[in-house]
Amino acid sequence: MSIPSSVGRYRIERVLGSGAFAAVWLGHDDALEAPVAIKVLSGSLLDDLDVRNRFLEEARILRRADSERLVRVHDIGELPDGRPYFVMSYADRGTLADRMRQRPLDVPTALALAEEIARGVQVINRLGVIHRDLKPSNVLFQSTPDGGERLLIADLGLAKAIAHASGAFTLPVGTPGYMSPEQARFGGGLDVRADVYGLGALTYHMVTGKAPGPAPVKKRPSELRAELTPEFDQVILRAMEVDRERRYPTAEAFAEALASLRASVTSGGPAQSAQNAPSQRGGRPGGARPSRDRAPSEPVEPEPPTTPDVHPARRRAAQAQGPQGPQGPQDARPGEPDERSTAQLPMPEAGRRPQPPAGDQTVVDPPQGGFRTAGPEEPGEDRTIAISRDQFPPGPQPPRPQAPPPGPGPAAGHGTPFPGPAPQPPNGQNKGRGRWIALATGAGIVAVALVGGLLLGQIGSDDEPDGPATPTLPADFTAVADPSGKIRASVPRAWARLPQPTTWQPSTVGLADAQARPVLRATPGTFQQFLDSAAKTPGVFIGLTTDVAQGKLPPPTFSEHEQCTKGRPENYTAPDRSLSGTVTRYTACRTGTPSITEVGLVDRNRRFGLWIRVKEVDGRKVTDDILRTLKVTGP
């Protein structure tokens, strides 16, 4: 889409970046003679009121904060075509992620920056808002008139009011490795301690040069960098406690702990000059360039991708060209690209915890519970993506068989295999009796054959087709299909097929499938209600994917329901043997629908797989009927 030469009094110079939800332009305020960053909602989302409201809410939060520690919003307006935009301060010195890629931070610098970030987060929390996506690429630097620079926190596209976050969450949101364990759980309430965890994870990465990975942390900071003492472990790992009751209660408390830790760093460690040391309270790191930082022996590891179906949101505006890599505060979500391509979330082997992908990808709470697919992504970009809550529930999944290969196995349906032959008596015993048994058995077989022939003759005289008899469907079932016609099934008539969204993004739940794939969703309520683990809204989700690796379906990290009693996984094979896999039933759920069924199926030629979730309220076990009628033609 072409860009205008000007917006209001702002002259547009170039595009800094664009993503699924928004674009960021570098502009110039001719009246004030100052560069600005202008964030504009994507034209494709002009009529999406939820996305529009979220876009404007980000601007309101930043304006309300009006803090030197946050990106500031100076103006807001609407383009002639109706797209809203807001004008922000331009961060011309890039991001913390840029600097950590160039060279590792020395310890005093890392501590000083971490303290400044924590104090900035405290500003956000005092407004009654949780940031939810703290990581190096969301920390910007801006020049100051005195030749120094100030640190700014950006990307409040995922920020959520604490009052709304304290109840059941719609979706897990954040960046794997940086988001708190409670953020990764569906239906868990959040408070400011979620940001405390994010601060701890960010500090861990800054001082060690390695992202911490998912909770619980595997290695203490002192194990990764020789100059770090046990005091570093105590401060940082307390912020990253899995049990939030054991964390620092606020970002400010963590900032004070970091300040004390800074004071304890001896002069024998990596030194930081008074010039480049950020002030303890002022929020203005000095103007020293990262090239002056003394590097530890190990290179800095890039921050992991932020996870999540679909509202893929490329997180930040791309870094502007130039030796400094100037970057606007365009970092704010929804949808600006970042420096790296989004890595697909690798799922662990059975029984192992999922590990964070390499990159920087953010799990997003999509409006309307929908799944929106971003367009093709440029190499070197980063994106923010969405994962839906009851569509993608949390928690590691114990090992389970994926899909039994075609061949001998249980008959259609699920249950235990037919038992093998009975044990035989020792040789030489009951030989005579054995001959009589053989004769009787032979006679029985003949009789069965005769009766069977008569029955087959009678059946053959009718007009019924050959093949196994199909159980009758309930009277209130009706056939539905996804818009592409690739997924067909029968569901209760009350579960009307939802026309939107028409695809889902398998990579948002850790599947190695980056394409948007067909999906069938049906529910009597809104899809948002279906996603809400606290709502008693039944329905079905059937999503296609090409990732059929062992243990991937259903996605282990996202198919657990802690509020329910989990049954043993059951083997399942379709009546025509075209699909096979496992069915896991969750019953006696304390909140939401009384039962949830998670199904992972694989095509017999292993060309595609399915993740199916069925939520029921009346104990009818409609999953069995839905599976019997399921027909899929491929991705």
C-alpha cells in the first residue's frame, strides 16, 4: 500500500516497518523540527473494531503514563481512508536486542539497564496495567540533547488492565522464555508479578548472554558467567520463581534489589564508567556506545521467539538504516516486524519440557478469539502471534502415543485390542479331548458359514450398499464443512459453523508448519466464549496441519486442562482407516464445560494431521459421532 507524503503536519520520509496489524512510518514534524514515528493501523483491519480498539488503547496507555521511561504519544488522528494512527517519540538509537547482538553487555551496564527497565515497568503497573511482553527488543534508546541517551519501554500492544487480567485469561500471551508460568496457563489470573518474572528473565539474559528458556530455569546465572556471584543468583532467580508468591511483590522491589546488587559489584569486575552508567533514578543511561562494553567470553544468545494462531502480529517496526540502526518506538505491538525471522516453536520429545525457539516471537491475545494469518514474512523479521486460550491450553503433556500406523490394531473406534490366543496345555495332555474340540470347532465354523451365507444372501437382496454398517447419527446432527471444503463433519445442529476466521496458524502451538491451514470451528456461542475456559460454551475446533511428527498431536503444551480429571489416552482409528491417533478425555472439570476432549489424528499416508478439541456440557459424548463422520481431503 502506498504511503501519503504527509499526515497532518507530519511529513512522511519512509516506512520503518510493517506487519500484520500496523505499519510504522518515519515522519518529521516541520513545526517542531523533530523526527517522529507514526504508527498506522493496517488497512485490512479497518473494519475490525476489536483490533481498532486495541490499537487505540495502546496509545491511551502511553499517553496516560506520560513518562520519560516510556515511549510518548504526542498526537492521534485518522487518515482519509479511516485508518487511525498515533504519533510517537522516535527512538533513534535502536533497541537493547540490537546491542546484545553486537556484543555482550558488561555486568555493571547490564545491572544498570535492568534497574532502569524495572523502574519503567513500575510506571506501567501503577497505571493498573501489566505489560506482559518484556524482552530486549521492547527496550529502546533515544538520544538526549546533552549527548546522552534515555531508555524507553515500548510495545504495549499486549498490555492489559490488571482488573481484566485477574480473572480467566483468554489466551496465553508473551514470549516463551520471558513470560511467567501463569501467562502460559489458560484460565490463570495475572497481576504485576507476571511483569516481575519478565524483568527477572530479561535481567538473566542481559547478565549471562543467554535467554533463560521456559520455567523453571535450568541453570543459575553464576553457572553461565564466571564473574557472577551467588548474590546474582539470589536476586535474579527470586524474580523468576515459578510460584509467584515467592517473587518480589512489585517491579519497584526488584529494582531496589538490583540497585543493592549494583552497589556490591566490586571495581575488580567489568568496569562501567560514570559516563555510561545509567542514573539510579533518572532513567537516562549515558551516551556511551555499546562498542565500549567489555565482552565476556561467550557470545550473547538471541532472545527466543515470542509464541502464538493467529493474529500473527509482527511485533516491531524494522530497524531504520544507518550505523546506529535507529529504531522507532514503533516497537509497540500489533504488528511491527523485528530483526529476526520468527522461528517455529519446536516441540519437545515426549516427556520433555518444550524449549523456547530461537528468535523473538510474541504470543498474542487475539480480539474476538479469532485467528488471523499474517502475510509472508521477510527474512530477518520478528513477529507477534496469537494463540487462543482454550484452543491452546497450557501445561506440559505426559508422553503419549501419537497416531498408530495403519495396519493391524484395534478396530474402528477406541478401546483395548482383542486378546491373543489362550494358553495351551502342556504337550501330551488332553490329546483326545483336543481332537473332539477340533471337530466341534470345525462343525461350528461350517454352521456359522451356512448361517452367514443365508444372512448375506438376505442382506444382498436388499438395496443397501456393501460395507460396514454405519451407526445412526443423533437426529439433531447436521453436516458442516469449513469454507475450503477440506474438512467435513457432522455436529449438533445448534453448533452453527463459524464463518470467521477461516484458517489457523499451526506454528502458534509449536507445530513445524508455518502456513495458514484450514480450520473448522462450530459452537452455539461466539468463538470467544468457546475459547473461554470459564464459560460453559460447547463446540468443536478441527485444525489441519502438515506436522505429523511423533508426539505433536494434540500439541502437548497446549492440550492440558488442570481444572479437569484426565483420562488415559485411547487409541482411535477411523471406520475407513483413513485417520488414526489418540483421544484423551477430560471430565469433571471444575470450571467451564464439564468435559473437554483432545484428539490428535494423522492421515494414513502421513500427509497431514488434525488437532481436534470438543467441549461438551450435556454428557452426550458427541466426540464419537463427530469423529465417525469426519472426512478430510488434505491441507
